[in-house]
Amino acid sequence: MLINQKKIDLIKKLLAQGIIELSPDKSKFRSIQLWKLLQYPRLLTEVSQAIACRLYALDYDYLAASSCSTLPALVSTSIAMVRPSVFVPTGWTFLLAHLNSMRQYKPGETLVLIEPLANPVSLSKRVATIRSTLAVVTDVVALFEQPPFEYVALTSMGIHLQSVFLWDDVQLACS
């Protein structure tokens, strides 16, 4: 993925402010204080694609040899859990901004990583699985079930929901 100079400058600004931190070898993000990014919707829009791609590359590699027992470690090391919230890829920055304008996040809320999928999935089943498996706060999850974020609208835009975690492992662990 090509990153233009403007995005590079923005990422440097985030690094200088301590909002994001890189690993010692600078090959991946060590932590992201996402709740701070939410205070700057325009800035978040500019860097979200780069952050998402870098995080997902790390997560996919990590998850390839993972099991459900490693989920807490993945969550705690991928993003700084100062104020856990919902992380979504590029096309969802409007939702992050809306979540931030609606309410303040509370300590103890659960991080959920989601991504676009090629095939439609049942939102109600997905929400139920996420809620039971990861103990997502109800009001955050419920927002996905209400206009303008209802599933029909999302599927019409080609956006489908699924956790970035290995669902086979999650379901096996919960069975």
C-alpha cells in the first residue's frame, strides 16, 4: 500500500504525541491509544487505512498459529488498553466519530476488531457470538442494530461484519 507524504507526516505527529508506539524494530505498531485518536476524527480518517493494514498484517500472522487461549494476550498487546473501544477499518471512520460523539467510553469496555467480509453473515448471530464470547458492552453492540447502522444498510454498501479472531477456535472453546 502506498502512503503519501501527508499520511506519513500525520503518523509522525501521532508518534511524537505518544498516541501510537512502534515496536523496537519499527516493523509494527506496539500500541495505539485509540480513544485519543477518536478525539481527532479528521486525523483518524487520514491514518486509519495505514493503521488497519499494519494491524491486520500483524494479527493475521499472529492468529495463524493461535488458539482461543491467546486472545487476551492479543488484545492487550495489539492496542493499548487505556480505554478499550471498538476499532474498525477505513470505511468505518464515520462510525468511530459517531460513537465518540454519542457517549464517553467507560473503563472495562471490551475491544473488538472487525473487518469487511466477502460473504454476508447473520448480524444477529454475529452479535450474539461476540456478546457471549467477548463480553462486549451492550450499548456499543446495540448501536450496530439500530439505524443508520442497521445490517441492511451495511450490506447494501458491501460491508459485512465478523470478528478478526479465529471464529472456529472461539466457537470450539465456547462449546
